[in-house]
Amino acid sequence: MRERLPLWLQDRCEMRPRAVAAVGVVLLAAVGFAGQQYWSARPRAVTVPAVVAPGAVPAAATAPAGAPAAGAGAGGAGGSGGTGGTARIVVDVSGKVRDPGVRRLPAGSRVEDALAAAGGVRPGTDTTGLNRARVLVDGEQVVVGAPAQPPPPAGAGGGAGSGPGAVPGSGLGPGPLSLGSATVAQLDGLPGVGPVLAQHIVDFRTARGGFRSVEELRQVDGIGERRFADLRTLVRP
């Protein structure tokens, strides 16, 4: 049968060592590729993620690194008193300021903060005797334009800062100025009172024979409701 085939076909069908080696290499490459495909397609275990309820956020994911615990933060704020940002004090700012009255300030505020809350000091007011850096206490009164008064003791409440202090030239100690005996110069030293208004007060006193109550000061020409509110705690009949 072989002898009947053409010579060129007999030559092609003849098995040579080089051809056998080439076929073996091709077979090995095919086996290796098939093994690699099988290994990559093998079944693998999959970890199921934990189920989180809608809207629930783990605390560890929301708390910043190094943040204190909620209980510790609340305890620290409660123990610090004025530094927690919630404690407040009430002070009365009167005298030569733009908007006198009662102000509520954060605990630990200073006189400078109270002046700013009252609109600032009126132009031309002498504040050399006013300690703007002094820490305020609850219930005290800050009088602008009057002589410097000693700082109230800590925890004394509103009783310590209610007096206006000594009046220049009066010879009196700290306390309200007497409307029945004060001179024009002494009245001129009160906040909001100039020499003209001081003379009006003396003239009113002379015409009426003195002051029977501080409320009569409202009847003096030039004293309105706001100025009377500034003076009522600084004077007595």
C-alpha cells in the first residue's frame, strides 16, 4: 500500500525524531494551559458580610481616633463649672456705657467682656481706675465712670459689687452719696452727671428743702429714666 503512494506523500507521512519532539512540546503546552485554567476556575469559599440594620452606624466608625468617651466628656464638663460652655453669670453694667443694663455672660468673663456687651464705654469717659482684666462674679455690678472699687470676694454673690465706692472729695467711705449733703463737685463725679446737672440737683434740693426719697430725683430737670436707672443705686436721700 505504501509503495503505491506518491513519493512526496510517502515523505510527509514518514515519522522523524524532530517532528515527534515538536508534537510533544505542543502537547505539554496544551496540558499546562488546561491545568492553569482549571486551577483558576476552582470553587472558593466566600465570607458573607455581617448584616447591619438600616440606619445603624457602629460607634467605632463614627468616633474620631483619640476622642474621649461620652461619660468622661460629660464628667469633665460638669466638674469644670465655667469651662463647660453652659454655665453663665448675670452682671449689672451701669454708668457711662452706651447701653447699660443687666447682661448674661459666660462664666469666667472679664470686665472687658461686660463693657462690650453693654455697647462699649461712652467717648471721653475716664477708665484709668477700671480693671478691665478682672474676672467677674455672678450678681455683681460694674459701674463705669465712678472711682475704682475693690474687687468682690469670690463667691460673695451680688452683695459685694453693688456699692459705687468712695466719692471724690466727699470724705465718706464706700457707699451711696447723700443727695441731702453732697456738693456740686461730688455730684459731678457721678456717672452721667455733669456740672450743669449737678447744679440742678442742688437747686432742686434747696427749693424742696432736701430729698425725702431717691425717687424724687426723677423730678430734677435733665434726669430721664435711663439716667435715673444709672444713679438710683449710687445715691441716697
